[in-house]
Amino acid sequence: MKNIDLVRDVLDTQVLDREQRPLGKVDGIALELREGSPPRVAYLEVDGVTAWRRLGERYARWAAKLARHWQREGHPFRFTWRQVRDFGIDIEIDVDAERAAPFDLEHWLREKLIRRIPGGR
Amino acid sequence: MRLLGAQPMKARIAFALACSFAGAVMRTLLALVLVALAGCGDQHEQEMKSAASWSSTALAVARYWLQGDLPDTYAKRVLQKASEELAKGPLPDASEPVNQMIEAIGKRDQQAMRRLIAELQAQ
Amino acid sequence: MKKILGIALGIVTSIGGFLDVGSIATSAQAGAAFGYSLLWAVLLGTICVIFLVEMSGRFSIVSGHTIVDAIRKRFGFAGFIVPFAASLLVNLLVLASELGGICVALQLLTGIRFQVWAIPVALAVWLLLWLGTFDVVEDGTALFGLVTLCFLVAVFTLGPEPRELAAGFVPRLPGEEHAHYLFLAVSIIGATIAPYLFLFYSSGAIEDKWDKSYITPNRYIATLGMSFGAIISMAVIVVAALALKPEGIRVEEYEQAALMLVPAFGRWGFYLFVASLAIACFGAALELSLASAYSVSQAFGWNWGEDLEPRSAARFSSAYTIFIALAALIVLSGLNPMKLTLFSMAITAVILPLTALPFLVLMNDARYMGEHVNSHFSNIVVLLIVLLAAILAVVAIPLEIIGSK
């Protein structure tokens, strides 16, 4: 049975969607604690606020305040190991990046900035 | 773990040269640091050097302009800058001929420029 | 055949892209004030950057990661955020210097104050990134950057004494002005080993999809490209030493540096200098903006790539847009461009270990590099030079500030 080092190989690893497009990084890992059994990976999180929380709660609050401008529902974005299709240099999951929550900033910027400036197509 | 002794001759020579170069660099820079820390520069000397430099700049600009090697806009601009710097420093008298040089360019007066060069050089 | 062309293009790109406002400003000052005696600083910086660039290419080829992506993965978000923020800040200062360089070139040409040019120039840089592709940016930089070869031509025209030249490669104490000498040495090293250079190179390797067959070409491109580029940097020192120092002209402002090509080229000399300054800075500004946007995108896992239209990579495109805007503001503030450049270069030397040391760790991590881990030699060379530069910078910067009060 193959062992995976969660911190070394999963945390902060690039996540790709089913079209091999960058989705984000694994910003957080949640373990499920069970009575009498070893902990289990509950889900993996891709969310900027989660990453900043690792520095301190204060940073997370600042990040959350900022992110409220563009975040819609679905935050923090979580996926389970069942959705992982490939795991190597990057983690490929069975999701469409354009429709996933981490892309909210991308969509917001497309609306506010890119569309207003000519040539952005 | 690769030991240096196992490396080919070329690598060892290269390494030795690198070490001597590194050694020379280290020694010089360490010495510099100590000396620099010891004497933090003479303020007046700096100003004199700067003034001499700007005066030389004006002379060079004037000479090059006479040869037709510099456009008027740029020549006037540098002389302007030189004049300002000289006026601030320990050689304020030098800024006067420089100002006149600017006028000479404006009037395309080559003779005046030659005279001013001699005048500035004398200072 | 394609590989040879690729190597040639890579080398040409490196030549054209090597000279930037930092190299020009520091080299001109060094040559005018100290003659040939700071040539060793360029050599030292170049040796280090050759190693770093080669490592950067090798890293991306073997690991499939870009450096920034890998640093975050290896050290975690918390461990990487401080070097990351520091390098972005320094990038901003350097970008402001590059934009300032273009504006100064225009000021030299037209007489109109450099601040006026800040917005048009920033707009031009931004427009090229907005509408262009990676190849256009790279190839354009490379081609136009060849104008800087005029410095090399000038060296041959002016004919320096070879023995005196060679002496400049041996580090030696100058007679006086030690603090300034030290500061210039450090600034030259900072200008030569700009971190954005090897970070950008890593992104380029990924964007061009280099595979293992590129390991040897990468070595050639890194070595030859950086060497040729360094030769141009050295040429600026030599030309300044021959054209300005004998006249007693020191380079305290760009106006004085602009005189240095006149003895070699006559009337063309002034225009060649202006063109070289403008073009070298423009290319560097493009690279720097892209490099910063790459860094941010790779750090947070966004989609990135110059070949993507802004609409497909809005975060990436917004990143470089904001960056260029901020840099333009700094230029607009009227800060003396020459001073800004010199200090940015010195600060680069201070920050260098923060980026280079984590990178060295990666280069020795077999999980990323497999059998292509660094040799002891590479590690020692980079470690020595980077630490040396940083320590010296920490000493030199306060001294320079005190000295220029």
C-alpha cells in the first residue's frame, strides 16, 4: 500500500481541473477524527482565506473582507479524494475550473476590468 | 556523496582557480569594509569632486557641440543641469560661464563658445 | 537543426535582454569613477547568474514545476510568503527604475521632463503585453536589444590597453572612496544577478514546454547567453572608463552618461546611447512585468501565460496591469531615476539570498530533480557569491546613504 505524505506532497500542490487547467492550490487539508480509528482525510480545500489563516487569524479576516467583493457561494471550495483523477506533480480533479468557486475572482475581474478595456476580447 | 578527489583533473583545476579568485574577492572586500567603516568619507572632498565633474561635463559638452556632435536641445539641457549643480557647490563662480554657454548655443555663436571654454578651463 | 536554432535564439534573447537600466547605470558610474577596476564585479555576478539560470532551466525541465510554484509547495505558504513579498517589492522598484530609464531616454532626446513620459511609456509597455504573445515579446526584445552591441563596437574603436583591462578583473582596493566603491560593487552584482531573470527563465522553460532533450541546450543558452550579455555590460564600463574618466566626468546623472559614445561614434554616439537605454529598459520592463505576474499567479495557482488572451487569464493580466500602474506612479513621484536605480540594485543584492537559498534547497532535493541534483561545486559557488553579496550590501547601503547626505 502506498503512503502519501500529506504535508509534503499534497499541501500547497497545484490543483488542475479535468481539462488540465489550473484551479488553484491545496490551501488546506481537513482530517476527520474517528473514535477508535485513525484520522481520515475528509476533504481538501482550495481557498485563499484558508491559506492566509495559516499565517494567523488576523490575516484570514483581512483576506475574507477583501474576498467578499467577488466570492459567491461555494466558498471555501472543497473536494474529496474521490474526485481526484491523477496525483503526481499536480493533483487533477474531476471538476470544471470555469464553474468552480475558486474562479470567482477570475470571473469578477473579467467583468469589471477586462471587459471594460479594449483588446481584452 | 561525491568526494572532490574523485573528480576529473579539469574540475579540480577549475575548483582551485575558483577558490583563489574567491579568496582574492573576499580579501579585497573585507578590507574595503573595514576601511570604509573606518573613514566615512570627507564631505567637502565629495563636493569638490562633484563640482569638478560638472565643470568637466560642461567643457566636454561645449567641445562636442562645437564639433557638431550633439543636438542643441540636449546640450542646453546638460549645461542647464551643470549650471544648477555648480551654483549649489563650492565653485559657484563656474556656473556663470556655463550659463553663457547656454546662450551661445541658442545664438549658435561658435566663437563665443570657444572663448567660454577657455574661460571655464582657467577656473 | 531546430535545436540549434532554438539555442541561437535563446542566446540572442539573453544578450538583448541582459542589459537594462541597472547594468547601464552601475557600469557607467563604475567606469567613470574607477576606470576598469570594477570589471571583476561584473565577472563575479555573471558567474553566479550563469549557474542560477542553468539551474533554473534544469529545474523546470526535470521537475515540471516553475520555481515559484515549487518553492511554495516545498516550504509551505507560511514559509514562502516573506521571500515572495520581498521579491515582489524589489521587482516593483526595479520596474519603476526601468520605466524611469525609458522616460529619461525620452527626456534626453526631447528635453521634456521625464515625469511627463511616465504614463505614455507605462501604457506602451502594458499595451504590448495586453495585445502581444510570449514569442513577440521575447523575439522583439532580442532583436531590438542588439542595438546595445554598439558599446562593444565602441570598445574596439577606442582601443583600450589590454594589460590594463586585465588588471580590472582582479579585485583590488582603490586609492580612495572606499565606501562608494563597495556600494558600486554591490550594485553591479545586484544588477547582474537580478532574481527576476532566473525566475522568468523558469517560467519560459515551462511555457515553451522544454523536455529532457533540452538539458544540454539549456546549458549552452545559459552560459553563452549570459556571457555575451555580460560582455556588453563590461563594455559599458570600459567605454565609460575611456570616454568619461579621462575628462574627469563622473556619472551622477544620466545626462553625463549620454556623452560616452560620442568619442567613438561622433554625432551618432548620442543617439545610440539614447536608443540603447530606451530599448534595453523597454525589454527589461516587459520581462519584469511578466515575471511578477508569473510569480503571483504561480504562487496562488492561477492560470497564467502570456499567450493567453487577457479574457482567459484575467487574474494574471490584472496582476501585471496593477504592477505597471504602481511602477508608473513611482516614476511620476519625481524620484531621481539614477538614485532609484542604484538603490534598487543594491537592495536586490540584499534580498537575493531570500530567493536563491530556497531555490538551492530545491536544486538538491532528489524528489524534484531526480538524478539531476546539483553538484557540490554549483552549490558552493552560488552560496558563496549570494551570501557575500548580501553581507556587503547590508554594509554598503548605509554607508552610501551617509556618504551622500
